[in-house]
Amino acid sequence: MQKQEAEKEFEQHIKENELLIYKVCRMYAHTSADRKDLFQEIVIQLWNAYPKFRGESKFSTWLYRVALNTAITGLRKKKDFIESREPSQLPERIGEENAGREEELLQLYKAIGQLSEIEKAIVMLYMEDRSYEEMEEILGMSQVNLRVKMNRIKEKLRQLTKNN
Amino acid sequence: MELEELKQTWKETTITKNKNTDIMDLMKQKSYGPIAALKREFRKQITVMALLPLFLLFTTIDDISQIFNNVLFWSYVAFCAGMVIFGSANYRIVKKMGTMDGMVRYNLEQQIGLLETRLKWKLIALRIVLLFFVVLVEVVPYFQHYRMLDKWHSLSPLIRFGSYAAFFVLQYFLSRIVSERKFGGHIKYLKALVSEMR
């Protein structure tokens, strides 16, 4: 395939799935500058990995893998990339939701911010309504393990929102 | 509020996107992630080490025959060649670490394995370099005379070899501390994530 064609095809795929990348960025980076950096880094990593994408899995599954790998492994190197933040440092307005139950939502987002990087990934995929089978394909965890983890996370979030 | 309730809101979320996001432009940007930074570092190291002997040759072009008979020059060339080989091996390892399209758990396990391999080879290479310099300091005076080396050789072998041994012991502990500080925390973090996924 010609390079230009591949570029166009890739751009089209990204535009169709842009919201997924934004959601990963919102989950793992908490300032707009950090989100912008993470978004750029994810797109670069996706483009680098694109020649190897053979359509064996859904494009969104493949995209989640690259995006989560980039977000999880990129967060640690403070000087070169994004600094992971403590929940107390989270900005007051996390998302740009059509607020109604904003305060409650904020509490829950704050609680999610206190989860580990893996738990955040599980929660995000769960909220995206991904099946456990697809979650297994993305994360490499068994479905049984994922179900157990998900129940624990729900309980943990309940406790955290109570305490906040 | 329960997670189930957030689920609906999350799906309905319309994030204010930057309308000017130009995907084509983003694709052509340089990566500033840790792996890209390491790759740039090794590329620089390889280039510098490959060019240094040439630079030395260029600066002594008037007396080129003399430099070809100089033991130190050839030791220097050998050292630079070793560094280029080491830099290339490191570059290959870091390049493998840049693969991001595997399952998250396997990607993390691969990163841990590669980082540990890199650390192990780094420590081995450092010891080889030190051994190389010790051999150099001990052998060169048999072929060529340098005032500093002659002075060093006038000391008793016990002092000389005692100093080398102390140097090796110091290097052993120092390199462990430096490696632990530089990569230890990151490896521990990755291992914690993997154990969480088991």
C-alpha cells in the first residue's frame, strides 16, 4: 500500500475512534496539557505500530492496547513525559460532562483517581461496555480474574466514595 | 453513587475535543516518551563513539604514521568500537521495548525482561571497560613510555593491585546504587503491576 494511502486510512480510523483515545487520556492524565501530550504520544505510538496491524482483532481492541500500554508505561518517567498525580492534586473539574449530578460524579472520578493504573484500565473498559472476552484480549488477564477484580473494584469505589 | 450509574453518563459523555487536532500533523511529530528518549541517547552515543577515532586521526593528520604506531591510539579505537557495539545492542533492546501493541500484561512482562537484560549487560560492560583500562595501564609501559604510567609502575605491585581491587569493589557497589536509583524504582513499579494482573 502506498504511504499516502496508509496515512489517509490511518487518519480515518483515528477520527472514527478519537473519543476512545480522549477517554484514555482523561483517565490517566489530569491536566489539559498532560492530556494533550498523552494524546499526541498515543497517536504517534499507534502510527508506529500501524504497519503491523493486520485486522486480526477489532481496530478498537488494538487501539486500546496501544493507548493503555502508552499511558501505563509512559506515566512514570517524570522528566521525559507526564508526571502521575496524587488524587488530592486532581483539578476540581475533571471532565467536560453535561453536568447535572456533578458533585456526585466528581466524587466518583476522585475515587477512580485513587485506583491503581490497572484498576483504572479495567474500570474504563467496563464503563465502555467492553465484554470480558475483549477485556481479556486487551489486558491479557483471564476472564475469571477480571470478574473477581471488577467486583473488588466496585466495592473499593463504594468505600472510597463513602470516605470522601 | 454506584459505578453502574456513572456508566451511562460516561457513555453519553461528549468530551470537548480540540477542533484543531490535525491527526496527520500529530503522526509526524517526534515522540517524547521515555523509550524514544533512550533511543535518541543511544543513537547519539553510537555516532559520537564512531566519529571520535576519525576526529583524532584528523587532528594528527600531519603525523599520521606515528599515530598508527601508538598503542594508546589503537586501545582507544578498540574502546570506541566496543562502545559502538554496546550502544547498538542497547538500541536494539530499547527498540523492542517500543512495541506497544501487545496485550498490556505481556507488554509489561516484556518490558521488565528487557530492562533487566539491559541492566545486566550494562554492569557486565562496565566491568569489561574497567578491566580493559587496568590491563592497559599495566601493559602499555612495556611498549611505550609515559611519565605518569612510569610513576605508577614505580609503586609496589601490592599497592597497584590493591588499588585496582578497591576500585572494582567501589565500582560494584556504586553501579548497583546508580542502577537501583535509575531503573530499580521503575522495574519494581512494572513488577507490581504485573503481579496485580495475575
